[in-house]
Amino acid sequence: MHAVTMRANASTLASGAVPAKIGSRQAVRGKAVFTARKARASAKVARTTKAVATETTTTTTTAGKVVDDSTDNVLAIILGGGAGTRLYPLTKKRAKPAVPLGANYRLIDIPVSNCINSDINKMYCLTQFNSASLNRHLSQAYNSNVGSGLRQGFVEVLAAQQSPKSKVWFQGTADAVRQYMWLFNESKCEEYIILSGDHLYRMDYKPFILEHRKTGADITVSAVPMDAARAEAFGLMKIDDSGRIIDFAEKPKGKELEAMAVDTTILGLDKKLAKEMPYIASMGIYVFKASAMDELLTEKFPDCHDFGGEIIPKANELGKHVQAFLYKGYWEDIGTIEAFYNANLQCNDPDAPKFSFYESGSPIYTQSRFLPPSKLLDVQVSRSTIGDGCFIKKSTISNSMIGLRTSISEGCVIEDSMIMGADYYEETHECEDLPDCTPIGIGAGTVIRRAIVDKNARIGMDCQLINKDNVQEANEEEKGYIIKDGIIVIVKDSYIPNGTII
């Protein structure tokens, strides 16, 4: 959305400030934070990061300490994940956070947009697999638009690399952060918020950060309430009467599961829901005191590689204050093909979509591509989302997600599917000049049902991608497709010949 630029410009005009030079050491390393802090100390003024100025929320703790939800001194670290094997083949040529989402977006747009909407404007994304498309998307979408004035920000990709201290790839979430601690320390930020690049949710991080400061915690873990049926699949936490975490259990069952039940009204859940959902599961989202993270990763546990399974439980055993924060909204870990497919199509629910891209108060941003409007000629569309720049002719589309630049020829039927579209427009002569060339897009008379078609696929005429034999798992990558959880996935840049039946 181009709103990021308008938002930044409005902020600059409102403040009367001159932006720091983009890419300067001052902007990139966050040194401008100190100037902003001095100004805030001398006068209680409204911050103007958004087009409309918003006042800082302050509160007094039981110890008499005044804290606020200012995010000037917060650094966001987005974990891009590993090879993304559970999302393969969508991760064959791209990092997991770069996987397309919701017709116009990518997964990485979710945490970045949440940060922007929470006035967090310094972000790093850590990844080590296929980072080229992710780096390109972030640089084109955000780096000239994040923050304003003295709060000029950045969004940067940090890929795994060799250094004098480490000659291996990232060994886990904590190890990835450890290898770049020297860079994070240069920001001089007092808190780090750790986020995941493959979750779908909308969250204002300010109440999360404020709760972390109010309790004086070293680490605060964002958690979602769970019922017994789903709790077995997650890492669970047990809390005391103050919300402090006292125990952890990884995917417990039976009596171990029963032992992890807690009174979730302590964290603000109402009594009815608390009875239905007596467990709390970690979202994999954390706020750390910068000093605590540095101590835990470099001094106390230099050989531990994972936050959820090692660092945080061990910090708790060490006596660090580990607090829980309850998130009550929609949250989905979309790390598998089935979860990814369901999360996308659930956005089409006309009555109560679990996630909506249409909330003006907290929009989801992405790259401004300046594409033409989509053109639909004699098309029947129901319960579907159509992205920018599509051309669809005399076809029927139901409960589907149609991505950027998608071309669908006449007589096609698309049902319960996600078509990711294309990275570029192909001129007619480009294909006509090649023997037996099938244009990018979906050929005439093709039927696609319960499938994901990755970008730049060339699907011929009169194909039937319907999983006619109801196969649950199949690896036919050499033929251009894979079936996972009964869902056909057409591999990026693949070619499906005329008349193919799957």
C-alpha cells in the first residue's frame, strides 16, 4: 500500500523535522533515538510517527516506577526460519517469509506492518535460505518509507555469514540472533522484540511492550489461549497468580497436559472463555531486555541454539523474570501447506473472515507495484479475492485467491484454489516466437480445484488439476507438481502440457 509513504510524509510535515539521510549511519544504527529521547524528556508532547499524532501511554507500577509504551528504543528482530521444508515447494526458490500471501502480499508484510502500526521503525530480518527475493521485496517496499524525521527507520535482511567468531550457518533461532548480537548492540536499543516471519495475525505490540515494562520482566512471552484438543500440538506454559511463567512443557499429552492447565483469567481472559481454554501456548513472539538477551546468549548459554526450547526455559531456571502476555486475537502459524492454504482461503469468508486485509486502522503494507486494475470480461466470481493487474476472460471463479498479474483464458473453472500469479507480464510475441510455447497463466478450458499454483506457471489448455484419485501425498516434481495433504501444488516456473489430468 502506498499509504506508508503518505504516512511518513504527513509525520514529517507535522513535526517540522528534517529527515535523517536514508542509509546514513545515524539512520541505520538508530543514533537519532538519543536526540528524540532528549526532546521527550523536556516536554510532554504527542509523537507524530503517524499522520495523526498519538500520545504516549504512561502507567505507574506497584513499585512506583512510571513506564510508557514508547517504541523509540525498541529493535525488532524478525526470524525468517530455516529451509521451510514443510512449505516446500513454495520455498524452493524463495525464503519462507517471501512466500506470496492474500493475492497482493508476502508473509513478511505481516510482522513488518505490525511493527509500522506499532511505531517500531528499526527492523532486521534474519534468514539463510534463498534470501534474494526477500531482500528485493523489503528494499523496494519499505526502506524509503519507514519512520520520519528524527525517527527515520529501516528494514534490512541479515543473511547467515561466516565471521571470525562463527564459521557455521545459523543453528537455530537463538543462534541466529547470537551471531548478530554485535550489530544489535550497536543500535543501543534497550529492548528487542523477537518476531516470526511465517505467522498470520494482526497485533499492536505497544500493550505487549508496556506489560513487559510494568512487570519489570527480563523476558515476556506472548501467548494464546488454547483448548485441550489443540494444546497437545504446542509448547505450553504454566503461570503463577501474577502471570509469571513457572513451568514449560513441549507438546504434553495425558496427565502431563492436565498438569499444565492454568487460570487464564489472570491474564485477562473472561471466565467463560477461560473455562473453555485453560491452557496457554507460546506464539514464538518475545520481548527481551537487551542486557538480559546479551547475557543469556553470550555468557550463560553460548551453546544453546533455540529460544523456545532452550534459552527461555533455562533463563527461568536461572531465576530470570519470565512473564506471560495474553494475545486474544486471531493467530495462525502457517508453516505447512495445509495451514497456508486454509489461512488464505479463510480470508474470503464474507461474514466473519478470521483475518482481514481491509482494516483501515491497522493496514497491511506491501510493495507499490503501480499495476493496472484487474480486468474481468464476462466472469462469474463468488467469494473470491482478485489481486492487481489480472486479466480474466469468460471463466468461473469460486472461493479462490487470485494473485498479481494472473492471466486466465476463457472457459476455465477455478474452485477452492490459490493462484499466485506472475512476477512479470509476458508479451504475446515473446511466446509466439518460440515453438510449442505455452503462455504464462491458465489456458482455455482448464479446471483447477483445491490447488495452489505458484508464480509464473504455464498451464496448458483443457487441463484438469482436480486430484481425481484423491491422493494425499505425491512427489511428481519432475512433472511440475507435488501433492501435500490432498492439495495439488504447481511448482514455480513449471509447465503443465495441454490436456494434463492430475
